[in-house]
Amino acid sequence: KKFVYDFNEGSKELKPLLGGKGANLAEMTKIGLPVPSGFTVTTEACNEYYKKESVLWDELKEEIFQHLGLLEKESGKKFGDIKNPLLVSVRSGAVISMPGMMDTILNLGLNDESVVGLAKITNNERFAYDSYRRFIQMFGDVVLQISKYKFDHMLEKIKQQRQVEQDTDLTAEDLKNLVIEYKKVIEKETRQVFPQDVKEQLLMAIEAVFKSWNNPRAKVYRRINDIPDHLGTAVNIQMMVFGNMGETSGTGVAFTRNPSNGEKKLFGEFLMNAQGEDVVAGIRTPQEIQALNSRMPDAYNQFVELTDLLERHYKDMQDIEFTIEGGKLFILQTRNGKRTTHAAINIAVDMVEEGLISKKEAIMRVEPQQLDQLLHPTFNEEELTKAEVITKGLPASSGASYGKIYFTPEDVVKINSTGERAILVRHETSPEDIEGMVASVGILTARGGMTSHAAVVARGMGKCCVAGAGEVRINEANKTFTVGNRVFKEGDYISLNGNTGEVYSGKVGTQNPQLTGNFQTFMGWADQYRRLKVRTNADTPRDTRQALEFGAEGIGLCRTEHMFFDDTRIPVVRQMIISRTIEQRKKALDKLLPMQRQDFKEIFEAMGEKPVTVRLLDPPLHEFLPHEEEDIRSLAKSMEVSYQQIKEVVNDLKEFNPMLGHRGCRLAVTYPEIYQMQVQAIIEAAVELKKEKAIEIIPEIMVPLIGEVKELQYIKDIILKTIEEIIEKSGVEIKYLIGTMIEVPRAAITADEIAKEAEFFSFGTNDLTQMTYGFSRDDAGVFIKEYLEKNILEKDPFQRIDRNGVGKLMEIAVELGKKIRPDIKLGICGEHGGEPNSVEFCHLLNLDYVSCSPFRVPIAKLAAAQAAI
Ligand code: PEP
Ligand code: MG
């Protein structure tokens, strides 16, 4: 089996094998771009490595050295040579890019001999020793796992001794000394000398990259981004070119379009006399790419041409790394650039208009989940005019946010768990900060540019980020930062504008965004292709209006119990529950009736003639009762009954397992008058709207938690009688549907019987998952976390439909239901209705609609369109 590919043997189609970076290096080589030669060790080799209990096997080593030999021949240099040494970079390259998560080593192949050769052949001793010390440091960090600061400390010490500011001010002699010091650090930390055998260096580095696939930050990143663990990483070994050879050398990163807002303009940064990691790590703040034009116009113009070519070739916005060595341009990497959702939509729409991609391709370019970013707040304009800007950094990732400042990722995680909004403030972020970044509502860094780690990662998360705010002086020990003479302490509020880079003192309120322009165009295209309708779960007129703004096409679930919790209603609800006789209960229900009717009227009216599914009361009654002694006393007083009486009711209603207890349709079997009242409110609301406004409503009345068709028959009888009475009395004809939720596994497997009575099914996948797995939906969070960490579950089944189990039951129910009633209406209203992967499943099952919370309506729409393409 072949485990190593030369760059000129591959192409972009081989991405699963060569990883993203390797495949694109091969592709660029194929189309004739100036790419330094090299080869790729495949992802299969990485997986094989783990299978072989983490040792490199002999055949693989041989294959690697064979390709190394080819590289020597092509370059005319020799690995480890004292005259003309070949140096390589060793870089990870996963199939799905994970920026900054895995490791890179530059300048490999240097030792005490070859460094002399490098100095001679480049006629630049300083450069040679600078490369050597960088290599030892990276090798020490990545391969030997020695903390970076141990090296940084030595560097600082020499700079102090020599009284210089910049690394570039150190002389060749200084750097030689630094190499000696670095080697001592390695000997002290590992009790072994720094390896002088360059082949050994190479194998150790390749192994380290394989291992970095499973470092903690890569694992966290994969979990957050849903990247499977079994993919493995490829390793790219590429001939070094040097951006640190002097003032006609440099290195940089550029995006073919603006990754924050999508503007069609080359966007990037470079540093002269530097190596790649200097730009990405944000150690020196780089210059805008356009400034390269005045320094090196030829290289600049060639670069602009190539970026154009690459974008047209890949038909997507590219993120390109380049190096200039002695005036000659090399492309080191290209990949589809990470971008904010705002940019993603603008770029997709622009590219359709430019004729570069089709509408269908445009729709596939935006991750549905990403839309979430757009539906989130911007600053409240009014508050903004009064707010005080304290400083400005780079607009690294768009959005607006306010929060309390914290200086370590650990503190942010801690504060976030208490429900507070925390902003992470750092000199610069590093991949170890990832969990703090996830837990923050925004990120502020003092150093680093638009392509620094913080910026790239924040954009991926859709998190607001201001980077490189140079006036911010952070004192980590005191947990403060200062701007000029103003001091901000841990826990103080600041606000960040990720679109402009502005930082405000205090809290600037935020508001929901306007969804117009390209967003509308884009969603319009999604609407053309999707088959699934998208409804919303809404219980109040306010939610209903919000959902309509986001484009809901109906209500798939109105949980009527949420109307019961209102402050003015809860006493009446309680009165109903503690009633001892039917008469007492009816009296309370009579009071609730007009309130419910008014709610329904408002919701129906807001929805126009769009379908509305109203679910009859579902939760166990005890949820409405007070449990603290004090509350029971005050209820007793207000209802003019004894404390004892209420206490007894509360005790009577207590259940060992309320989720499987007296709830759902079971309540109506015991207290039919509750559903009677609700049905009366629904139908009367429809009658009134028809009379008053000529709005024709077809209410869909939904009975929850059916498991046995006779339950439904019993309740349906009561519902029908109630409806007929009202219709007759009012003389107004109202059409309606009566259906059920499929939440109990038994309902799914007897769906043919149930379909005889039900005109529609709505899958309540929250309860269906609970009862299929036997996982309590209120308690499972704790252990599901462990299941995920231990790979027993790939995904929380309460978030994404478990297709093999719960999904199977749904499939059965659809098939049995359609057999009896071919036109049965089918939908889903569990939380899964807004989760893209589950939406795709619903599309495949041929459901009529999904229903989800208002904020997820656009997400579900896009997911539905992608499923249909
Ligand atoms: C469900 O069970 O999926 C459902 C929508 O009902 P609820 O979440 O209200 O139990
Ligand atoms: Mg339910």
C-alpha cells in the first residue's frame, strides 16, 4: 500500500487521503503555481500508526526516505549536508481544516554541521543561526513537549543583556550563543542531547504530528465542530523557503475577499524578514497586504494575479499563505477561507452574480447552523450614541457584545457557568485558550492581527472579537488592563463591536438584527429548493410575531400550559387543580376560558391563515402547585381554604416519576373538563375571528402522549361533542383537524391503529427519545456528557435525532400511518426540528413540515433546502 505521495502525484480530489493542505499543495503544483516541492504522508498512515500502537513501521520509514531522496535530487540539495543542506517544514494537514489546533515544525534538517553549510551557501551567518534557534525551539516545544516559555525566557535574557528591543537586532554571535543555551534547555528538560541525526529529527517530527491529532485542544475543536475522530491527519514535508533572509524576504497571509464582511477586495497582512509563525502567532503586528506594493511591486503584482487565479480555480474565497525569499514569490498553502456568516452570505450571493457558481452551489456554501450568528444582536443605536469608545483594535470577528472582563480562560469558564456574560481579555490567544473562548461572549486581544489565532477561531465560532488593540496594557497579575490612565478591573463591564473594532467602557445594550438585502436574496433561493415546510413552536403572541419575522410558515406546536404560568392566571389554575368536585373545577375553568380564548385569538390573528397546531394540556398538574410551606400558606389564604387541604392535594399529586406519570392525555381521561374548556376556547376564537374579521382558521387540535388508540378515541369523542355544540350554537362553520403527537414508542408501532382516528401526526421527539432510550430528558445531561467523552454516543440524542433507534420508530410510524390514511399530515415539533442533521432526516422521511423555536426557523429552512439539493 502506498502511504506517501509526492506533490506532483496528487490533486484536490484526493483530499480524504492527503488532507486539505496536502491536496491543495498537489493541486497548485499541478496547475503550475510556484509551490516549493515536497511530499505528503497520508491520513491512512496516521490511522495505521494508531492501529500499530503508535510506532512508525519500517516500510513506512523506507517510503518516506525514498521520497526524501527524490526531493534531494530535485532540489540539488542534501539532507543534513555540510555544504548545501536541504531543509524542510513538517506540517499537519487534516481533511477538515483545524486552524492552529495541530503542530508545525519549520527549518527541520538543521544540526551543528548543516547550519554551517546554510550560513555559507546563503552567505548569511545571522540568518542561518536564527533559523537554527527557531528550529530547536519549535522542535523542543512540539516534539519534546518542553514549554515554550523556557525558550522565550532565554531569548528575553539575551535581548536584555545586549540591550536590544527586537529579535532582529540580535547579531549572528548572539544567536550562536542562543543556540547553545537552547540546547542546554533541551538537555536539562529531557536528559538527552538535541538529536543531530537529521533523519531521526524527521521521523520524530512526523510522529509528533500524528500525535497532535489527539492533543486535548484538537479534540475539543473536533467536538465543537462535529469533526469525526477517525479521520486522522496527513503530514506534509515541504522544502523550506525563507521569509527571514533579510529585507527582500517576507511572509504573509491573505484572503481573496474580506472574511468579516465578504467585500471583494484582497485582504491580508505580511511581515518583512520573518517566518510564518511570526504572522500567525501575532508576535509582531503585521502590515496590510497593499503596503507590499510599494516595497516589492513585482512580487505584489504576481501575488495578486495568483490569488485571482486560485479563487477562480477553486470557485471559492481562498485563504493563502505565501513567502517571498530574496524577491521570489512562493505559495505555501491555499484553502477555502473561514469567514463569518455575514461574509459567507455576501460572498455566495456575489459569486452567483459574478457567474462563478450556481444558486444551488451558493446554498450549499453556508452551514445552516452558522445562520445563528446573523440572528444575533447588534448594538442598540441609541445606547451606542451615548457610549464611550475607550480604544480601537482590529474588527476581527463581527457581532456586538457586552460582558464582564476576565483575564484567563479558566476564569471565563467559571464565570460562564454561573450564567454571567464574560469577555476574555488576553495579550494574544493561543490554542490552549479554546475552552475559555467557547465560554466567552466576546474576545479582546492586545496583540496580533486579523489572521491571528484569536481572530481565526472567533470567526469560526461566530463570536465577536476585537484583536490587536495595541493601547490596551494588560496586567495579568493584578487582573487589570489600562488604556492611557484608565484602569479596568476584573469583573468590570466593557462592550465590543466586532464589525468596527471599537471597544466601549460599560454595558452597551444590544438588539436583534435586520434581515434584509443579501440575506433575503439568499433565503429566497433556499425557499425555491426546499420541499419541507418550516413552522415554529410558539406559545405567545410575541413569539409568534418574532417567528413570522424569521419566516415561519405556521405554528407546529403551541404549548398551552405556557399560558397557564402567567402571574394573573396561576391562582386560577391552582384553584382548578385543588378543586374537590367537578362543579368547583368547572368554576375555575370558566375563569380560564376567556383568557385562553383571547390568547388563541391573538395567535390565530397574527398567523393570518397559516396553520396553527394547538396542543392540549400536557404536564403533570403538580408542576403548577407551590411546594414551599410559605407559598402553600399564602395560596390557602387567598383561596380561603385550609393549609391542610392544600398540603394534602400537593402530597396527593406527588409522583415518583412524573415524566411517566399522570400527564398528557392521561389528565383528560381523569379530568375531561380541562380539555373541554381548551377546545371550547380554540373553536370560539376561530368563530369570533371568522365573524369579526372574516379570517378563516383551520385549527389543528393535538392530543399529547397517546400510546393506545382507545385513549384517543375516548378523548376525541369529548372533543367532537364540544366542537359540534359550539358550531351549532354559533351558526358559523369551522373546519378543524384532530391529531396526535407520536411521543410514546407504542404509538409509533401501532401507528396504523392510531391513524384511523388521527388526521395528523406530529413527532414529539423529545419524549420519543426519552422513552426510546429510557434516558430522562431532565437528568440525562450529566451522564450523556460522559457518553460523549467516552465515545459511547457520537452525539447527544436529545439534540440530533438518533436515526438508528428513534428514527426507526419514526419510519415505522410514517409507513403505518400512510397505509391507513395516505394524506395524513406529518410533522415534527421536538427540539430536533431546528437541528440541520435532523431536518435532513425529516426530509428523507417525507414529512410535510418541521417545527422549531423562532430563532431556528432560518436554520431549518436552509437545512431543508440543502437536504433537497
Ligand atoms: C416532545 O416531546 O418532543 C414535545 C415537543 O413535547 P414537550 O417537549 O412539550 O414534551
Ligand atoms: Mg412531549
